Amino acid sequence: MSGPIFLRLAGSFLSEIAESLAERYCRLTTEPMSGAFFSNSGSEATEAAVKLARTYWLSTGQSQRYKVISRWQSYHGITMGALSWTGVTLRRKDFQPYLKESFHIPPAYCYRCWFGKSPGTCDLDCAGALEDAILAEGPETIAAFMAEPVVGTSISGAVPPYEYFTRIRQICDRYEVLYIADEVMTGAGRTGDVFFASDHFNAKPDIIAFGKGVGAGYYPLAGVLCNQLIIETISRGEGMYAASQSHSGHPLGMAAGHAVLDYVEKNEVLHQAAKTGAHLGRRLNELFEHPSVGDVRGLGMMWGIEFVRDRDKKLPYEPALSFHTRIYDAARSLGLLVLPSNGCNRGCDGDMVLFGPPLISTDEQIDQMVDILDRSISQVESETGMMPSNH
């Protein structure tokens, strides 16, 4: 590899600050990536990732490869293309007539395993489902598989078994399918120790979509990274990745990206997020004293709590109760923001909150946050009177 490059776009101009940021991002993975393209939002980034995969296959002369497989209970963005690959029924239903044909497999969701298995005793059927889908659709038609390394709002903080992505990578390699990691939420050190969560698992993506935290909230910055094979293949074939946008690579955004990386490196934020995240996990697990807490899961500074009305049977609350919204309202009234969501139980019901404090939070601040969440859960349990039978 001669060095990372900023992907050449039709009708676009290069700038030194964009090229230097592209190079820095490419060096942030355990095995460096080779190309970068900048966009303005995570939804645009996931769509750009799929377009990049399509351009790759066109460059190989395999125009029949266009299908993208993703997972149920995944979230890849709000635009029509990204929503097509999203596996959240509640988000898709109103816009179904506009969504393109898409293909989904069961998620790696150990708390509610779609195959009725238990952690440590399963055969990773959730990963094997990818091979089944590839064979059912025809390997010669599959362009890419897209997944979040740790699931965000749709299964709040669900971490797959460590071997899951190893199996996924093996299946993708077997059928020459590109693996796209949607790191829009999990990137920028959110999961601790590494900048991109994919590096926690033994499976290097071919393409990474990133966003959110890379701009630290100061600028809407997002984009994609890709490996050397994709760069070389497109250079020999199509020669151009046609995805130019008016403000992609804007110098102001590039400056913000550099400033964030400077701060992350100077203040060892990745290490801090891992250390504080471990404390956060310990504190959140104390919330099992609440009968409504069914599961606590997460990694680094990205954790989710799932609420149930019967812990032994994992029975969700009735959707009309909107338990997750009640938790959000109670916490917000006490000065804490959490991200509420529902539908984790196969898109039908299930209440959760996602907990993602600032990466620079201290242990003392984490304690304050969890104490507020503790009081909020007590308040909602008391207000609803929906106490589980095993209370």
C-alpha cells in the first residue's frame, strides 16, 4: 500500500486538510484501511458504503451482484436506502411502499435468541443464517453484508459472542461477499480501547461507515473507509466512485475532525472510555435489584437496559404502557438523558434504554448518572404498578 487516499469523486476538488484527515482515519484501524470518503450524516455514510460495494462489483464485471444482506433489529439510517437495510419493523412500516427489496437475517441477540439457544451452548446459528441467506438468494447476486458490531438503539447495546464476527468473516470470504461494518454509533472510541468497535472482534471489515462521535457534536461529520483491494479494483475498472456531495469534505468539517482526533490522542480518551466503561458496567449491573430490569448489556461507554414485567419468562410490558418512554421522562426530569426505544422483541414489543455517557466522564459522574437512573426506575415501577410476578 503506497498510502491511504481520499477517494476521487466526479466533479469534486481535493484539499490538503481532507486528505490528511482521510489518512489519519485510515490509520485508526488495527490493520490500516486504504481509502476514505466523507459525507454529512450516518445515513449518507451507510448508503455511500453500499454504493462503494456496488461500484467495486461493477469494476469486476459482476453487475449481477447488487443484493445487500443485513439483520433484523439493525438500524442503518433514516433515508430510504438506509431504511431499506434497516431491520426495525416500527421504523419501516409507514414507508414500506418506498423501500427497495432487502434481505435480513436474525440478529446476534443472546438475551432473546431467535434460535432458542443459550450463550456458550449455541452453534452460532445467528451467524450461520448468513450462509443460508447467501445460498438461498444465490452467491453470485450478493454484493455485501452490513452489520453494527454492537447494536445501537434497536437492541440497545447488544454485544455478539466473540466468535460471531469471525464466523461472519469466514462466510463472507467463502462466497466473496463484502463485509460492511456500520460504525456510525460504535466508532470514535465509544466501545473503549479502540477507535472502531470492529477491532474488538477477529474480523476486519472491507468497508467501514462512520459518523456521530467523529465530529464530537460540533460538526455533522461522517464517511466511509475501505481496504486496498477495493481501491485497486475500482481504479482498474470503473475508475471513479460517483457519490459527490456539495459539502462532503468541507474544510470546516475536516478541521473539526482533526481537532477531535487531536484531543482523543492527547488525552488518551480510548483508554479512559474503557476504564470508565468498566465502572459503568459494574454500576448498571447493580440495577438488577429492580424487578423490571431484565437484561444489562454493553461494551465500553455504550450500554443498554431491557425492561420486562416477568424476569424469569422475559415477558415484555404491554406496548400501550410505553415503559421506555416513562423511564426517559423520569430520568430527564432529574437531569439525565437516556435514549429510549422499543420493539426489541421481534419488532412487536419490548422496552429499552440506551446509555451512552460522554467518553470523558469520570467515575464520580458515572455514579451520579446511575443513581439518577436508579431513582427513575423506582419511580416508574411505583407509578405503573406493573410489578413482575417474581418481585
